[in-house]
Amino acid sequence: MVMVSSIGQDQIKKILAGSSKPTITAPLIGQLKIPIPNKEQLQQSKSLFAKAEFVRKNSHEIIVAVQELFDNRFRGVVTPKSVSYQIAKSLLVKRWDPHYHNPSFQNMRDYIGQKQVEKGPT
């Protein structure tokens, strides 16, 4: 981790300065100084990780609670969804409109047509 951090990159740049073809070798890696955090920084890191774990755990519980709420509230409501559907080859002869030929819209047009027949001419 130190080698990819800004501290490590700065050290590598100082060691490789002036080289036409920089190469990272084992002796170069041995020269890198790895900073050790003090106790206060370690405690701060530990506190941040504990807080993140607490938030992650609570967010999972909230997601489960919301999912249960939706399951209870909307149980039995089924909305069939389809990304693709069968197309009759005869429909492709003259005109193709994905909205016009969508089976859901076709069912709606059939329903409206039936209501107009029942209602009679206007």
C-alpha cells in the first residue's frame, strides 16, 4: 500500500530521478521508509472502521425492514413485465413500430375497440 500512496510515490521518484529507463528493484523497495501511525491515528482508524461496520449492519437491517414492508403492503400485486415478445412475421410487411406492435398496447386497443362496438356509433 505504501508504494501506491503519495508518500511511497514521492520516495520512488526521488530514488529514480535522472534515470532514462526507471526500474523498480528489490534494493529500491528496501530503501522505502514506511511510516508507522501513532496510537491516536490507530485509534481514529479503528473508530472509523467500527462506525462503518455499524452503519453497514444497520443499513442491511433497514433494507430488510423496507423489503418486508413492501412484501406485506403489495402482496398479491403482480405486474408481468417482458423485455421481448413474439412478433408475427406478417406484421413486419409494411410497418414496424415497437410501441404499436407491443402486445400490451395491442390488448389495450382491442379493449377500447370492444368498448366502442358496445357503445355504438357516435
